Amino acid sequence: MAETGATTPRERYRAQVRAEVKQRAWEQIATAGASALSLNAIAKQMGLSGPALYRYFAGRDELITELIRDAYRSLADAFRASAATGTGLAGLAHTLRAWALDDPQRYFLVYGTPVPGYHAPDDVTALAAEIMASLLDALADAPSADTSDRPSDGPSAPFAARLEGLGREWADGHPAPAAALRRALAFWTRLHGVLSLELAGHFTGMGFDPAHLFAAELTTLTGREDDGRSG
């Protein structure tokens, strides 16, 4: 994603170089994974010296942070656009799947195996919370499915109690009730589970279309039949 706000020739050139570095980084990630990301290798591909490239990114972690920011921002924007159409939970689910299928490496960078030694800054966490807030807002307007919103009085009761407290921090202070937090977790983890397995190729040769499994999970979570056309 190109930098914005550049006005002078030097600023425009800097934005262009940073955009190319990020594109080269995505190519590296697609080939060898984020943990193998190398600024020196990118510099060589671009005909620059290592020290020259470090004028644009201070190090690997800064580059990874920019890639993660771009990824989260694109999903947050997609969720916001979906929510604005009134498609509800089903729309968000199909938006998530379309976003993931459009660029699996982008998906795995933010929702796959963490990059060893990398710690995201607070503003990245805030972007993730913005995405979750869109889900919680949609849940506030959605009818409860039969199995995902029952009061917990069995073995899951301790977890429900924890959500009432710590869930507030996890949801970045969103005022959704504990029941909505439980539904959000079920929605998020189950759909990501299907997506992660699909994108990693684990359904290959199993004789079914992963889109149908995704739709079946969505039906269970929302309590409504899904025709796959929402969002």
C-alpha cells in the first residue's frame, strides 16, 4: 500500500521506495515465511546497499509492523464497509473469508504462527480491537443462536465468569454483555479454524468444498441458513 501525504519529490521518492520494499517483503514471505524476512536480501533485489535501505526502515521489526498495520487496516476497512450495508454477522463472515482468500500470506501474517522474537506495538493491537468491535456491534443486533448464547451453568461457567472481567480488557472496553463476548469468541475461533485449515490446504482431497463447511459453521453460529451470498 503506497504511502500518502507525500508532497515534495523527496517525500514522493521515499514513499515509492517504502512501497517497493513492502512489496518485496510480501514476495519473500510468500516464498519462505515471515521469520525469514531479510532487509539485506530486499536491498540486494532493489540494487541498494543494506545501510541505504535502513534509511527507509530501521529494521526487520519496523517492516513487519508496517505490513501488519496494512493488513489489519485493510480488514478493518472491509468490515466497516460490510457493516455499512447492513449485512450483519453473515456479511462480516463472508467478508472475512473473501479477505483471507484474496491474499493468504497477508492472512497468515496476522492470524498464523507468530513471528519469533517479534512484538507488535500498541497501535497494532488497537487495530485488531477495531476489527473485533465491528463483530461485537453486529452481535448486538443479531438474534442469538440456539447453542452459542445460553447462560453457562455447567463446566464452562468459570470461563464465562472470567470473560465478564478479563473479557472487558480483551474487547478493549466494548460495552457488549458477557454473552456477546462468548458468542464473539465462538464466531471468531470457529470461522478462523476453518479458514486456517482451508488456506493451509488441509481439506485437499477430502471430497468437499471448504466453502460449504464454512457456510455450515456460520449457520450453526447464527442460527440461520446461509446461502453464501452475503457480503
